[in-house]
Amino acid sequence: MQRPDVNRSSFDQYMLPNYAPMNLVAQRGSGSRLWDQDDREYMDLSGGIAVNAFGHCHPELVATLRAQADTLWHVSNVFTNEPALQLAQQLVELTFAERVFFANSGAEANEAALKLARRRGWHRVGPEKHRIVAARGAFHGRTLFTVTAGGQAKYTQGFEPAPEGFSHVPYNDLDALRASMDDSVCALLLEPIQGESGVHPASREYLAAARALCDEHDALLIFDEVQTGVSRTGDLYAYMGYGVVPDLLTTAKALGGGFPISALLATEDSAPFLPTGTHGSTYGGNPLGCQVARKALEIATRPELQDNVRQRSAQLHQHLVALDQKFQCFTEIRGKGLLLGAQLNEPWAPHLRDCLQAAVEQGVMVLSAGADTLRFAPALVITEAELETAMARLERALAQVAANL
Ligand SMILES: *Cc1c(COP(=O)(O)O)cnc(C)c1O
């Protein structure tokens, strides 16, 4: 193998310090396995933060991308293209949506959803109908608008003045939500399962009441399914499992299985509020991304894949219970499908980063969420045997941390 001319310390030399990546440089991946520059193997339970839903370099996605690369890369939105139209049609057939807008990231899809809701309020009532209600501990992206929607001070501090017109309510608290909703609200923005802040699922009653409150106050219900979408929870979108249908839904992360693409799904009623010229994206609807996403959605909707999500979820859950019995490390195990969080208890919580580090040393990649939660978002195609290998490595990692508690 050729000797690499960059390594982890190159990050500190050349890159802005806004990330603090773990001490390995990923070089290649296949399925749920990844190798670093020293050819060390890792089992990947991080899934690129719920992006690599089909593992690394899924052969069908690779073939699709290769074929599209030989056909058409980009045309802009001055012209449309077949993969974009076909992907929009597919999303409409598979979900509540009747209209689709394409962008490139979760934040951009949310930005479009919030802009649509603002403009709808403005058009139907007037500028006073502009308030956006969102949940504490939410995560909706890093643009100034979406980071303000998220309402976590650590992400907005120092970036003020922030956009105005947001109200934040405690998540899953129905009384607080009811108290915050009135006719000045143009949109209620919620994650069905809060991913970044610790894998907190909403209750069904909460989402159903959110739906009713939005109807009562003529506000749009927006589900941010950037993390929960594309069969992550075992349903194509989490709203399907909850049986609560939003007006707008944002999807990104796994939508392209690692190729950057996102979409805003909308109803026919809400679509006219982004008329020609009011919003756009240079790369949105790019044929490469759309063609890959078409194949990704096709794989994501196969019954055997969704069955695998449920079976591997139960297997992962059992292992987490067993780890807790062995090390007394968790207060709660939460989540759905292959988005699970295991919250560390008090003696363990200060060692969250040590757990991630020890995991890497033992050859398994896991995520954190919030201040004290281990998060698992493996490929939806991970096999029983791969998960066994990964959890055996995680057990060794936790034993290493336990020895130093
Ligand atoms: C990751 C995430 C986003 C932001 O997506 P980007 O592609 O990083 O902009 C938004 N909402 C949720 C729920 C997410 O998990």
C-alpha cells in the first residue's frame, strides 16, 4: 500500500477547528466494516450518523452512481431532469406527500420548510402569523435559521442577532405545547424521535395532539425526519409508525445513502406558498443525487430490509441490556428500529468520550448523543453475525472503561 501523505494531525494543521474527529483516518469501507490508514478494521455502528443506511459502498448504489456518472451530472433548475422527476414521483407514491422540493442537506430542507410556513402565514393572514414553535433539545441543522429553531444555546451563542419569532417548548410536554399554540403560529416543528440530544422518542399522544393543535390554529405541522427517515425506525418514515401525518416532512441523511441529497415533502395545499422564484438551490435535484436516492428508496422499502431492522433492533437492545447487567452502566435504553440510545448513569456519564475512544481502540465505531448517551445508528443491512462481532468489541471497550472508573 502506498504510504499516505496526510494523517490525523493534518486535520489540526489544515482544517478549521470546529470538529474534533476521533484518532483515525477512514480510508475505505464495505458493508458494516471500515478500514483506517493502517488497515485496521472497525465495525461501524455509527453509520455516518444515520447516513450509511445501506452500509459502505453498497454494490447496487455504486452501480447506480457509476451509470449516472456516465449519463448526466448536472443541469441546474433552469432545466429539469429525469432522475429528479422520477424521484419526486417515487416519494409521492410512497408517502403522504403530493409535492417535493430537493436540496442537499438536512438544514436546507428544514430551511425550505420554515420559509414555506412563514410565507404561508404571511399570505393567508399577514406578517403577524410568523411564530414558529419548536422543542427544546431539538436539532434541525446549522444554518442560522435552523440552529435558532433547534433552540440549544450552545449552538447559537455568539452568533446573534438570531432570526426572531421562535418559541421553544419542552419536548413531549403536552400542556406546555398547548399553552404555546395560538393563531400567531405558522408552524410547529418536531422530530418524531429527537436524535442529537439523546434519542428521545415522542409519545404517540403528543404527536397526535400536535396534529390537532396545528389544525385548530391553522399552523403547519412539520416533522423533521432527517435522522429517523428512510426505514431507520423500521417504517419508511417514523410518522407511519406513529400514525400521525404532518403537512411538511424533511428527509436527508440516509436518503442518498451517503450521497448528499435532501428533500422537503409537502401537501398539495401547502405547495403554492413557494411560488416560482421564491426559493431555490443550485444543486437541488442534481441527477447524480436523485438517481442514487431512487435506488436507496427502492432498497429501503424492501420488506426483508425492514424485517432486518426490527430483528437487529431487538438483538442490539438485548445486548445493551446484557451490557448493563454486566457493568451497571445505563439508566435507560431508548429509541426505535436501528436508532437506539443507551443513557449512561452517573458514575459513567463523565466518561462518555472515553467510551467512544475505547470503542475505537477495540475496533468498533459508536456515536454519542447529548451529554450522556451512547447512540447506535448502524447500517440497516447489518447482519446478525456482524452485530455480534461489533457488540463483543463494545463489551471489551466498556470493560476497559470500567477498569478505570
Ligand atoms: C442531522 C440532522 C439535521 C441536519 O442535517 P445536515 O445535513 O447536517 O444539515 C437536521 N435535523 C435532524 C433531525 C438531524 O438529525
